[in-house]
Amino acid sequence: MAAPKRRTYFLRLFLTGFCILFSPAIFLLLLAYIFLSRIAVLPYTVYHFSANYGIRASDKPVVQKYLDRFEEMNPRLARKLSDVFRSEKWYAQYNGIPPTLKYWPHESKTEYAWFIVSASVTDYTFSVMAGLFLVLEERGFPRRLLWEFLKTQVETRSPRSVSDDEKREFRRVMAKMCTGMVSILIVPWKKEEWVRRSTKDSEGREMVGEKGFSLPESTPVGVQIVPLREGDGMEWLLCGKGLIVPMDWPAYRKAHAMTRFGLWGKVKKDMDLEDGKLAEVWQYMDLRVA
């Protein structure tokens, strides 16, 4: 699956130089940020290079083989993903490509052009299942959880078994990719009050995940109810036409974020389940909160 071309220009360099010349304070703040967020943690991140900077070319083949086997096992899901990736709507969220692409198998080709300013055009290509997993990671699902799910599905359910050497190689790459990650935490000023509609007990304590969420009493014929809690596995992903019901706020935030990707529909009121357009998606995310 090919991603749209991404264009970068030396205009950023010009603006950076302008700020440096006319605002020393901005330059000092920028220098302090670079030091704290990059240089100070450089020895640690270089030691765990793959987990922090991206999957190495030599590690891609075995991971891609597991992704291909997973695609063979789930042809209906693969067809839905192909339809979604043909639309450029989701690419607009990332200005071309999602940041988690570098952690999953992909190919890239960059061409440079010179005309007054320097410009580069990069083509990114990845399989539909690599696209699915990088989107799930970008939406907040832990990387180790995704790799464990992929490993378990392929090694226990695939009709075509992988060799012992391939299993050992996959585990070696998985250990590299899921170890020693460093994240720069940015705390938003705005609180997420828009989803804070939980109930309280007799002592005024919030009962989020206990009384604030509940399973729907009924669904249309053919729609299966699947509860989702923080810390659950990824097996719910394979339930086509399922109604995914978050049962706590972390799961709710992930479900809400996933509805921005065309594979999942959004249910915010009862009549949404009767909308014929929901048949176009793989699953429905129930965003109704009691």
C-alpha cells in the first residue's frame, strides 16, 4: 500500500535562521529543549536503537512474513483495510504518514530536486496489515501487546506453520522492538472534561468503569457485543461487525481515537445502529456513556 508523497522544503531552515538572528531567547529555549529531549537521552536510546528510532532493514523480512500470514488468515479484514487505505482522508491527519510507520516493515524511496530551493519527495510503501498495526500503535495500544497478539495468532492459528528458526528470529526482533522505549511526555492544559460523565457513589467518589459504563441491552441481528477494558488482549479486533463497548475511560479514549480511522464506525445514539452506512465499516465503537 503506497502512502502519498511527502514534500519538504528549505523554508523551515530559513524560518529557523530568522528566529535565531532576531530572537536569541527563542534560540536558547530551543537549544535547551533539544538538549533535554535528545542529547541527554542519546546514549540510552542509541543502546536501544530499534525501539526508539525504527525497525532495521535486516529485521523486516521475518516480521513481514508474520504480517502476510496474518493477512492470509483474515481476508475479509484485509479487504476492508484495502478500501480504507485507498482513501487519502486518513493520511491528512499526519501530514502524509503516521509517526509509528518507522516501527513496522515498510519501504521508502526519496527523490531530490533543485529549483531555487531544495525539495525532497518520499514514497512510502507498506502492506495493509502493517498499516493496521501501526495505526493501532499510534492510537495508544502498547507495542508489546500488538507484537504478542501477532505472534500468538500466526503461531497458533495459521494453517501454514512457521519454522522454528523463524519463530526464534521473530522473538529476537520483538525483544529489540519492545525494549527500552523513551517517550517525551507532553501534558495538555485542557482537561478531558467532555468525557467525564461518570456517576458517583454515596461518598462522592467517582465510579468510572463500574457504574459509568454498561453493556447495551440489545443490538441489531448479526451484531455481536464485545466489551473492551484497559489491559485486554487484541482478540476483539477479529470480530467483524462487532459492537466494541468500552468499559473504562482508557478504553473509551482509545475507541474514540480509532473512529477517526475508516475501519471503525461511531455509535453515539441508539439510532446509529440502524443506519445502513454502518455496514461499510469493519466494527462499531460504542461511544454512548451511561
